[in-house]
Amino acid sequence: MAKTFSFAAIHFSVAFTVGYLMTGSVWVGGALALVEPACNTVAFHFHEKVWKRIEARRQGRVARDAVVA
């Protein structure tokens, strides 16, 4: 769990820093630090769902090939 919190802290820090450096606004940096990681979390959820389907198809192919051989 410590690794997860560490990664989250880095993620928020990077989002804030990039937003701040690009705009010079603490408010924009803060908004990006909140919004971007939240959007990224949702995107990652769907990314994982797609990869699980891909892996299931690959395993199905391997199993079919083993039966045929």
C-alpha cells in the first residue's frame, strides 16, 4: 500500500508541476493535479479490461493449439 501512495503522490506532484510551469497559475496546477489523475484512473480501468480480454483470447488460442497438436 505504501507503494501505491508513493506513486499517487508523485502523480499528483507531476500533474501540478506541469500545469503550473505551463500556465504560471497555482489554481490551474491544482486543478490539473486533481482532474488529470482522476481521468487517468478511469482510463486505466478500461485499459485493464481490454488487456484482460486480449490475454483471455491468447490463452484460448494456446489451449486450442494444444488440443489440435
